[in-house]
Amino acid sequence: MADLTQSQAEIDLEPLRDILQRDFNPDDYQEAEELILGACQEAQSLYGWVPQPAAQLIADHLGVTINRIFGLLTFYADFRTDPPGEHAMLLCHGAACFVMGSERLIGELNVDQQLGPDGRTPDGAFSVQVVNGCLGVCNLAPVAQIDHHHYFGHLNRERLAAVMQAIRDGQPVEDLDGVE
Ligand code: FES
């Protein structure tokens, strides 16, 4: 997968161009319309978001307008049009975590980390997403998952801030797992 923190100018469009030429060859405009979502999913899978040059390439390849592409990208919440942070964090807001204080934790996190509307910290270190579904480790509630595999439980304001700072400082996430 490409470096998720790369800027628009650094995007390597060749892998996307190859996929489009191989798998996205509509016979008519109607078919091109139907392929837009799939092409955007390929771009997001490659880059972690859909950069403007990738959207333009998809538009040119399918013969649709860039406005049509961005209309769909902004309609569907699963697509990102801004680069994600370096580390992906899911903060659980499921039932058990709610009972154990996730609501308050989310508010404190927003204040302490100055999250933007897209959930990114200003330094680009984290992308935070609050999830209402259970992360499957209710015994650790309230809990956060970082970088898809690492769970941090029994969180409070101080512990969450300490974990995030340690990751910013370059401490391997593995070494922080299970910290109480
Ligand atoms: S509700 Fe948060 S891990 Fe189950």
C-alpha cells in the first residue's frame, strides 16, 4: 500500500492507471456511471484517501466530470478526500464503553487533541474515528484501537493522552499494549 501520509503532489498515479486500464472499460456513459464508485474504492484502497489527481484521472478515464466524482465522494461517508493521519484510531462508543465513560472521553479528546472535522489531529499524527459498534473487548472498556491491531483499555483522559504522546514520540505501539 502507498504511504498514507503522502501529499497530493507525491501521489504515484501509475498503479491506479494500470487498474483502470485493466478493469474499468465501460462501453457507454451509463456503464461509466456505474463504475465510478468501484474506481474510487480502488483509489482509496491504494492511497488511503482519494486525492484530487486520482479523482481527475478517474474522471478522464471514464469520461465523466470531476464534479460528478466529488459529488459521490462527499455523499458517501466511507470516502476520504483528505489524507488520513499517520495512525488510525478507533474510539469505541458501544454500550459497554458508553457505560464506562466513553462519552466524556470523546469530549475530552476533542478538546485535548483539537481534532478537526475529519477527526485528524492538527499535526497529522492521528485520525480518530468514534465507532458506535462494539470493538469486541468490552472487558477493557472504555477502549481504543490504534493502527488496526492494538487495543488500549481502561482509558481515562490522562491515559489516552499518554498513549498518544508515546506514539508521537516514536515508542513502538507494541510496547504500549496492555498498559493499565
Ligand atoms: S462496547 Fe466498546 S468494546 Fe464493546
